[in-house]
Amino acid sequence: MSATAQDIARDIAELRARMPRAFGPSPRGRAARVLGWALFAAWLGALLWWFDFSPTRIWNGLSGLFVILRQMIPPSPGEHWDAILKGLAESVAMAFLGSTIAVLVAFPLGFLGANNVVINTLAHFSIRRVFDGFRGMDQLIWALAFVRAVGLGPLAGVMAIAAAETAVLAKLFAEAIENADNRQAEAVTAVGGGRLLGIRFGLLPQVFPVMLAQYLYQIESNTRSASILGVVGAGGIGLQIAERIKVRYWDEVLFIILLILVMVAIIDTLSAMVRRRLIGG
Amino acid sequence: MLSSATLGAEHSYLARRRARRAATLGYGAVMLVLLAISARVAEVYPATLAAGLPRVGEYFHKLLPTLRAEALFAGTQTEGSLAFWFYRLDSWAWLLFETSQIAALATLAGASLAFLLCFPAAANLAPNRAVYLLFRRTLELFRTVPDIVYALILVWAFGVGPLAGIFAIALHTVGALGKLFAEVVENADLRPWDGVRAAGGNWAQAVRYAIVPQVLPNFLSYVLLRFEINVRGATVIGFVGAGGIGQELYAVISFNYYEEIGAIILLIMLTVAAIDLASEQLRGWAAGRGA
């Protein structure tokens, strides 16, 4: 028994000497790994120190959070049912209007940004970079700017959604158009149709289902974001949440959050139904 | 004279076209009614729109700096120079760095927790259906509340500052990444898993040696994608007092310091684009490792 164990140990030592890499990383690899983890730990430690992650602060925060959570239960609608329902309706309306405007504006822009429609490389590149740049701006920044421009209320929210999503949709539409089969448009041109007719009967039928699907998806995702735009005063249910958080009516806050979840679920279901009916699948 | 077959085909083609036009008109009418209702609910009337649009144009025009070509590269004292426009570039750059670090730390924290929660939330690894449903529903709960709402609440608990923002973004990230991670795990090859289990490994060992090596590259690319989203999120959580460049942006927008608004927005756009580009490169590298 012990003889076999010794044999095995000897074999292992011999194999290790012959093929060191099969038993683990080389000393240099190991050093690089240790150095990597050390750098990571240093970065993490520096950030924790910078952002003031002291145990007492976290403990105080957690106990404060616990108090808030205890006051949230049971959720209650409070006395302003009408304001809450109006806010929810406003959010849905804002999402719908904003998405529709964004689709209408992004539609021609998408064709401008597609390299099989606008063939000039420089124009194509700069148009796409402009789309990218505007995508970097969060919807809430737009909302805040529009609130300053046109005043508090859902109009600012509609404009914010439309402005932010136009850039997103234009990019997606441009990609869909680029992925379309160009030969159908060429066929239309070959039988005597102009450039515009080629786009209308050659490209559009291919990309229309993609655009429709994107539109429906935008309505879903904007319903979520329209529920928070009110935090900066751009209308919708977010205003109701922000007001109740300011006066610490936590039970009503939880109630509104739950209502938002229900609203989002309903919109998702409706949109899935429409998608099945129009596009199939 | 055309044959009756051709005439019949023409006839049925016209009938189908009529039916399709009627359907399109019907959908169009429904859309118009819905739009009218929404416009009424959201108080978007043609008159308010007509009054609002010029003001929007005016506002965004004011955000543009007045630059003079001959003084473009002059010092901070010369009006019309780039340096004059970005006269607080150092503090803005620092705030943007803080914003990116808030996003990085929140992504790291959220991804770590999501990593722990995703294996029991995968239908193929969960010990039983109850555990699976429990973990899936928990992740859904985290995911459905937007990070700005978490931030609003956490600012009360943790006080104004980046701490609340980090926790807020991390909480939302747990839910978003946990679901994606669980779906990756559900698509993993289970034969290595069977091998480790057959060799006597327990559940945790099987996850470590059979599943993790398969799914790690995909996890990494989802984490990077989420980091890009969280950078955008971190630029606005400052609006509710949770740290980063958002607080500064909120202040300059409130005080109508037009040129500074334009400068900060431009810096945010550039930073987000730069981080997106870098992360895209890393994602390509992670995908290469997975192949």
C-alpha cells in the first residue's frame, strides 16, 4: 500500500518535472495573476475609501432603510386615488405619443443613415456618429432640459421621450435597412422605377416588420421610463412618487410602485398581442 | 381579348387589394383615435405644441457657446475661446471620473450578487421548482424598479452622496444581470455537469468546475454591456442627490448657466461614447475567449 503511494508520488514528481505547465501556471503567469488581483484590490480599496464606505455609515443606512421598509407595509393608496390614476394614464399617454413621434422622425433619418441608401462614406460615417452621440444622453437629461424650455408638465416628457428615442430608433432602422436585400430594390429600378420607388417597393416591405417590432418595443420600454420622468417635473406618475417620497408617505410610495409594475405588465401583454397579430411570432 | 382565367385572376387580385386597403385604413383609424386620446390625457394640444416648439429651439440655441474663430485657442480670460467655454474642465472631468467609478463599482457589486443568485435561478440547475421560482421572482423584483426610484429612497437612508447612488444602481443591476446570467446557464452544456456529479462532486463543485468555465465569457460580455448602461444611469442619479456629474448638471440647469449646460452635456456625450468604444473592444475580446 505505502509502496504504491510512494510510486505514485514519484510518478507525479517526474511528470511535474517533465510537463510543469500541466500542473499549474508558470511562475511568471502566477506573478501576473497575483499582480492583477493586487491591482484590483487596490482599486477597490481606494474606491471604498473615496466613497466613504465606513461600516458605521452602512449600518446606519441599513437601519434607516429597514425603518422605511417597515413603514411601507402595508401599502396604501392614500387619499388621492384620482391623482395616482391620472398620473398612470399620463405616463402611458406620454410613452405612446413620444414613441410615435420618435418613429415618425426616425423613419427618414434611418434611410439617411443606411449606407446602401446614402452611399457617400463620409456622410454615412458622420450621420451615424451624430446618432451615437445623442444616444449617450439619458432621457432624464432631455426631460430636465425640456422642462426648462416648455415648463412643467407632460409636454416636456413627451418631447424628452421623442428626442431621446429618435436617435436610438434611427440607428436601429439604419441597421435594418443595411441588412435588407438590395437586389429587390435593384429589380424595381431595372423595370423603370426611380430611386424613390425602389426604396418604397424594394426596401420598405423588407424592413417594415422590423420597424413595427421596434415601435412596439419602444412603447413598452418608454412606459417604464415615462413612469420616472416626473421626478424632474416632466409629468406622469413619477411626480406622484417624488412628492410622496419628499413627505415620507412610504406606504403610498410602495402602493404606487406596485401599480407601476402592474401597468408595465399590462402594456407588455397588450404589445405582445398586437405583435402576434401584425407580425406573427 | 383577355382570357377568362386572366380576368378572374385580375378580379381576385383587386378584391384582395381592396380588403388590404380597408384593413390598413381600419388600423390607421384606430391609431388616430388612440393618438387623440393620448394627446388629450397628456395635455398635448396643437396650440401648446405650437407655443412650445419655438421655445425649445430658443433654449437649445442658447446652450450653444458663442465662439469666435480668431480667439478659439486663447486663454480662459478671453471671451469666445474654447478654454473660456470649458473654464471648469478640471472639476467637470473629476466629476465625470467619479460618475464612471460609481457605475463601475455598482456594476461590480450588482454582478457579484447576480453571479451568486443566477445558478439556483436556472431551470436546469435548480434543485427543485420551488427554489427556481423563488430566485427568479426575487430577481424580477429587483429588476422592475428603476434605479432612479431606488436612488430616491436610498438617499433618505444613506444621505446625499455617491453611496446611495452606488447601492441604487447595484440593486437594479442584480435583477437585470441575474436574469441574463440565468439564461446563459440554462443554455450551458450539461455533460460536464453530469461528469463532475458522477465523479462525486457536490452541487457547488459541479457549478464551479462544470458550468462556470463555460459561461464566464458570456457573463463578462453582459457585465460590460451593463456597465455601459450604468454609466448612462450614473450621469442622472445625481439629479436626486446621489452623486456624480448629475448633481452639477442639475445645478447649472436650475441656474440657467446656458453655456455650462452645453459644455457638460457635450462632455457627457464624449465620455459615454469613449467608454462604449472601450467596452465594445473588451466585449470583442471576451467573445473571442469564449469561442
